[in-house]
Amino acid sequence: MAAKENEVRIDKWLWATRIFKTRTIAVEACKKGRVSIQNVPVKASRMIKVGEIIQVRKPPVTFSFKVLALTEKRMGAKLVPEFLENVTTPDQYEILELSRINGFVNRAKGTGRPTKKEGRELQKFLTPTYVDDFDFDFEIEDESDDD
């Protein structure tokens, strides 16, 4: 079953270029309106062309990818840069970094208990750094020995 050489279904391309782990997840993202082209949500069956910019919303960030080449076959991670260019704006990466910092402080309801790693990071964040953090040893002088 050969597809047209100048068009590929968006769900297949998103899966093939490793943006989504499975094609089913790619289809679900399209159904939920998380995949768009020119800020218009698209269906999984939407055909894409070289040069289009696809926005993929993976909360809290919206990633943007420019289509450089088309494929329906899943590839190794090293080949991905030949098929897409990440054109995500720097402000989106700032949002991602802020969410990583705040992620364990403002946990979303229903996400369950923190993992051990998150617990350690939370403890590190909440413990003041100035407590018992002296770089020097100081001695208390005893005045009674001076007689």
C-alpha cells in the first residue's frame, strides 16, 4: 500500500518521527485537539506536506515542528533530524523549565504521591540552605583559663 509521495497522514508521520510512542497515542492527541497546523486542530487523517509547521501541545508546552521530509516508516532517533526541524520558541522552553521547578511544589490533584526523587527534591527545596552550612569552625573561648 503505497501513499502519495508528497502527502502522508499526520498521525503516521508523528509516530514515525518519534514524537509519539505509538500511533494510537498520536490519534488520541489529534482527537483531543492537541495537534494543530496554523493554530487549527487537525484530525488524524489529515494529510501533511513538506514545509508545514505542526504544533503539538504536550501540556504545559506547545512544541512546533517543521516538516522537512515525509515518511510512514518508524525510524531510529538518529534519523529524525532529516525529517523534522524543531522550531519551538524559547518562551515555551522557559515554561517547561518553570514547570519542572514548580512541578513538585504545586502538584496537580490526582497525580498520586510524590516519587522518592520528587520527595528528595521537595525536601531540598524546603530546607533552608543556611542551617548548619558553615564553611568554618569557630571555637568558644573560655575566659576562666586566663588567670
